[in-house]
Amino acid sequence: MSVSVALFTSDLRLHDNPVLRAAVHDADAVVPLFVRDRGIQRAGFDAPNRRAFLADCLRDLDAGLRRRGGQLVVRDEDVVSAARAVAAETGARDLHVAAGVSGYALRREERLRTALASVGCALHVHDAVVTALAPGRITPAGRDHFAVFTPYFRRWQAEEIRGTLPAPRTVRLPQEVTGAPLPERSEVTGVSPGLAAGGESAGRRLLSSWLNGPLADYANGHDDLAGDATSRLSPYLHFGCLSAAEVVHRARHRGGSGAEAFVRQLAWRDFHHQVLAARPDAAHADYRPRDDRWRSDEDEIAAWRTGRTGYPLVDAGMRQLAHEGWMHNRTRMLTASFLTKTLYADWRVGAAHFLDLLVDGDLANNQLNWQWAAGTGTDTRPNRVLDPVAQGRRFDPRGTYVRRWVPELAGVPGGAVHEPWKPAVREAAPDYPAPLVDLGAARSRFERARGLG
């Protein structure tokens, strides 16, 4: 009996999974393998919110495999050692895995190739499993990646996204393989109280609900903070509970301006993956150095982390992050701009805090969005500063989003919540902190630091 291994990484799904589909097609029996990688744990990426969400994902994936006659095999050790052991135990001749873009993922592939060869098992790496287009699929003339989104997006739109694959009807597991017990969310401490449920089943329900309603108005409503009119699909895309290719196809099938705007956001996700694939060091080093001499005021950084800056929209975003392990994209941009340009603190400090809490904490998108906000990344206007008061008036004009997350301001009417320095606001919200910095002085400080003034 021939055996293959499907090594799940960021593709925790049955539907439209080229890795699983190829493993099922190539052999009589398949080991669906997930390794709770100690390398990732040591690197600090095993944060509580993602660990809890992952437990949901694995249980849902296992249930789906069991309905098809299989079972998820979980190992808790070094991923390369586990894959080699499973291949040796079962006599597997092929192991399939999704391509990654981080430096760690690329090193893992090379280690897997060498270790598996020693037991007569071939490694097959599949592109366009995590993203809609493979990172190296399109490149500009004379360069290995696009550094600006707009020309990338023009090419991306013209490319054909691969077709989607059905979930396998049956998955036959070889008898001689065993695994560890599945993790449970209840075992994880330090989880955000409002964390969403994980898993392919939850993701597909959310996707269908999104496509059947809110998507149509996405172009107009995606920045409406009070309306919470974004898809909230990012955690399911990060863990691969949903296929980016399938989401693109289904959104395009719906059509309309909302679908076009939404698909553009999926292209941004692909864009960041192709940047990191070409420049893995961008996960920790400036993509475009600006000779910044970042400030490190621990009291200011602590106030930012805890949502106590005295700027209500910033604080609302940071408190939403702590409660849900997720934050609206508009406030992600604003809170990042506030830390890096208003407080002039290192973007790596903010990126690390986000990775500690974000359930969708994707290395490519998190780090490169932070660099975009800091002006050290791909932004073509690297010195723009987002004003938290102006942003509040524009995207939360009635103050509904702010009052949802900053209860100290519950008694402040309407958009007045965005003016915390006014005496009437101070009187209505005595427990809310005064503004941490003066916006005008902070902007001048930033411009001087960047040599603009």
C-alpha cells in the first residue's frame, strides 16, 4: 500500500487544499499531519489568542477528516523530526506541504528536503495555497518583486487565479501511525475574552454570510468604524481555514463595487507576501531605511498598549485589540501611525505587541503594514501622519465606536468624544486621561527627525 503525508501548516482546511488533494491523489493512504512546531513556540509566535484559535481549527479539521474516514495526526516536537519520523514509520514515499514566504518557512523546507531524503521520501512544495497568487508569479522587469502596490495590482488583476478544488470524499489513514491528543481552547490561558471561534466550518459560514449581504456595500462602508462593516475573515485566511483563491473567485462571482474593493484587499495580502518572500529580512529590518533614531519612552508606550493615550480613537482601537484579539483595519493604521510618528517609537515595538494579541497575526501582513505606517516600508508617502482627531471625526462622526470601547466617555454626546481637551469633555469624563502629547508639537518633532523641517 502506497502512503503519502499531507503536512498542514497555514492551510487548515479540506476545501480547495492543493496539499491534501495531491496527497490523496498520489497514494492509497494519507497521513494528515500537523506538528505543534517547537521552533515557532521558541520564536515567540505561539501567542495565546492564536493558540486558542488553532485548537478550534485542529478540532474542526479532525472532525472533517473523520467524516471522510481519516483522522488528523498531531505531533508535538520539531516539525522536521516529526515529519521524518512519520515518513519512516509509514514508509511514505511523498510528503506534500504549502510553500511559505518567511525566512523560517524557507529554512524549514530545506531541512525537510534533506531529512526526508534520508528515509526515501520526496518533498513536494505547493504554491498558491496560502495566497491567491504565488509570491513569485508576477515580477517587474529586472527585479524580483514589486515594491509598490499599484503596478503590482494592475498585473495581479490580469493574472488568472488557479481554479478551486473540492474537498476529498475519502481520506484513508494507514493503521500504523499514531499522534498526540488534540489541543483544547480551554487549556490556553491569557486568551482575549471576545476571541472568535476558529475552524474551517466557522470560516465558511462567515464567508457565506459576508458574500450574501455586507459585501455589496463594502466599497462605501469598509471604513465605517461604528458599522463594523468589514468581513472579519482575516483570522480564517491566516490559518488557512479559507482559501484565498476561493474567496477571490466567490467575491468576483458576486460582482459589483463592493466585491472589487474587497478583492483589492486580498491583493494587498498577496502583495505583502511577495515582498517578504523576496526580502525575508523585512520581518525585522527597515525595508527602506530612513535613518530614524526612535524614541523609547516606556511610559508613553505603556499608555499606548493599554489604550490610555488620551486620544479616544487610538484608545478604542487598542482596547478592541485586547478584548477581541482583532482590530478594525482603519484603527490598525491609526494606532500604528500614532506610535511610530506621533510618539516616534520604533515600529518593531508595535509590531511585537500586535503579534502578541492579533489572532490574524501574519508575519508578512503585520510587519509590512507596520513598516508602511512607519514610513520605512512600501508607502509612497512615507511621511504622512494620521491625525487621531481628524480620523475620528471622519470615520466615527457620532463617536459610537469610541463609546463602545472606552466606557469612560459613555456620557460624552456625539462626536465631542474626539475632543478630549475641551473642558466639557473633561467634566463629563473625569476618569479619562488627558492627551499624552500635543499633536502639533509631536508632528514637528517627527518632521525634524525625518529632516523635513
